[in-house]
Amino acid sequence: MSTSSTMDALLPLFMFCYDFIILIDKVANVLISNKHSPSSSSSPPCVLVSDRVLEINPDHPIIMKLNAACKTKADDEEALRTIDLLYDAALLSSGFTPQDPAQLGGKIYKMMDMALCGIWSK
């Protein structure tokens, strides 16, 4: 798949992020990249290549599911939380420090609580 068609396929996810101003103040550019393959749940769905450039692996299961969720429901609260946490995870795994580590801990605990409640059991 070409970069252009990949961007088109991921447009719902990008529009969702920017419509709700989740990433607009955090990143200057979002790039599509397959260099972090294989696309398994153990490879990163995205990384920060600088403090303002986010690379997304379009074949990663998390990105694919998140994109599908954004197509289905335009204001999905769980998708909003996931995108926010995904950015924070990329920040950490790329060697950057989150602005507010305690807030990140709260986000992780909330997602764990949701998982235990069966919301993310699919």
C-alpha cells in the first residue's frame, strides 16, 4: 500500500485526533512508517522520532482497531483516552519524559480499571 493510500485509510483516525485537539498541541507532524514492523502487539504502534514528530505504524493492531473505532463513532470517549495514552506511551518508549508523570499514572490506572470492567475485552 502506498503512503498516500495509507494516509487515506487512516484519515478517520487523524481527523478524530485533530477534531478533538488531542495531538495538535503535542505534535507538529504525524508520519506513516512501517520501519517498526513486524506489526505485532509487542512492536510499538507509534514512536516519537523527535519531541514533535510522531511516527505511526499503520499495520499495528492497536492503530487498526483505533482507526475502525474512529470511523464508527465520532466522539468515542474510550478512543479519546486511548489516543492520549498512546501518545504518552510513545513519549516514554522514545526516551522522552512526560510533562506530568502522576497524570500519566492516573491514565494508566483508568485504562486498567476499564479493562477489568470488560470494556476492552473484545
